[in-house]
Amino acid sequence: MVIVLGVMGVVCVVLAIRFVRVIFAVRSLSRQIEELGRGSHMEIGVQYRQRDILTLCRRLNQLVEYWFQRQKRQENAQRMMKQNITSLAHDIRTPLTGAAGYIQLAQECDDAVKQDRYLQTADDRLKELGDMLEELFLYTKLTSEEFKLNMSEVQVLPLLGDCLIGFYRQFEERGIEPEVEFQSEGLRVLADEECLGRIFCNLIQNALLHGRGGIVIRQKGECLIFENLVSETSRPDTDQIFERFYKADSARRKGSSGLGLFIVKELAEMMGGSVQAELHGEKLWIMLFLKQSVMHAKINEIKSADI
């Protein structure tokens, strides 16, 4: 009996010591967590090497690292947002200020020819501003969960032709005649017609703003390739070209919101397609992959079988 009581006493002492060490370890963890709450970036550690305590310590360090990384991403996102807002404010103010200046020149000028030229230039600046605001509005719609597509079968070439006609004056002013090469003039795709038209307009606008020389649009199967020459001063980074608010350095002066190609990418992916960019020497290729309609795909299968 005495031996049993002695053993029980020793066990109780050992358990009491372990209990006290656990209490001290928990208190140490609590103090370290308080330090983290005050902004410390210390790594949590304990002297008591019990397995469960060490597992808890490791889990806490993983959680702390997760929150630090999340906070860092949020800070970077906020910094980028502030930079983008500053850039957009500058981009919006530039055409607005320009338009106001040309209107004032027209008001002060007695020459009718010069007045017309000033007013036309002011109108161009206001259209630039309108395009930028429209892209910003569309960007806010794309980021909303309420944005819905109206998918249907769309014939590509007539829609592309309408978009090119809309840029007729810009092509004429630059002495550019766009080239269009289609393997299948009856190509039909599954798309939202309004969104597909926006994609075409943004790609054409991008070529006019940031390219030099003509624009070539080629169709190969499900792919449309928009090709234009790029200048050395606005050579784009194809890895970043579809990011929101991305601009080549010299493009800042040209009345662009930096959202055009981001919108192209978002709309293309929403419709089940994709978009890629490649540089081939001095030529920029933007390749738009679209989803063919079932009917057009079957027609192609029949043609291939006949061949």
C-alpha cells in the first residue's frame, strides 16, 4: 500500500509539473500574440517542447504568416489603386482641358476656317473623354455580379465591318486602310453581340492609339489576329498588356484609360474564349480565340469530309 501511494504521489508531482509548464507555455503564447497585435513581426516560440504545444505554435505561426501576407497584398492593392486613381484623374483632365482650350480659341478667333478646326479638335478631345468614361463604366459593370451576357450566334465579319466603319475618319486622317483577311467569311461564333463589338472596337482603338502604320485583321479557324506595327517608344510588355490600367510609357499622353485590353480579356473569357499577345519583330499580334457556333462547326466538318 505504501508503495502504491508513493507511486501515485510521484505521478501527481510529475503531472503537476507538466500542468504548470503547460500553463506557463500558454501564458507565453498569449503574451506573444499580444505583441503581434501591437504590430510586432516576431515568430512565435515556446520553451516547453511538448508535442501538442509545438503543433499549436506551428499552426499559430502559419496563421500569422497568412495574415501578414494578406495585409501586404491589401497594402499593395491600396497603393496601386491610389496610383491608378491619380493616373486616371490626369488622363481625364488632359482631354477635358484640351477641349476647353480649343473652345476658348474658337471663341476668340474671327477666322471661320480656324474656328471650325478648333471646334473639330475640341470635339475630338471630348470624344476621347467619352470613350474613357465609357470604358470606366464598363469596367465597373464587369466587376459587378449582376453583369450578365446575352449569348447567341453572331456572324463575325459583318459585326467587324461595322466596327471598322465607325473608325473611318480616324483611318482617313492617318492615311490608313485596314486589311481584312478571312478564311471563312460566314464564320459564326457563340457570343454576346454587344460585347463582341466592344472587343473589336477596343482592339482597333488600341492599334490606332499605340501603333504606327496600318492594321491587319486575319481569321484562321477560331482565331482572329489583330496585327499592327508598334513604335520603339511604346513597345508593350506582352506579359502585362492585358492587366488593368497597364500602359506603355509613352501612351500616357494619348487619351487612353489603360482599361481597353483588360476589358477585351475579361469579355473574351466570359464568353468562353481567350486572348493572347505576341511580339513578332516590330509587329504586335493580339490573338482572339472565339467559340464557334455548333452550326458553323458542323458546316466545317461537312466541308472537310467532302475534301
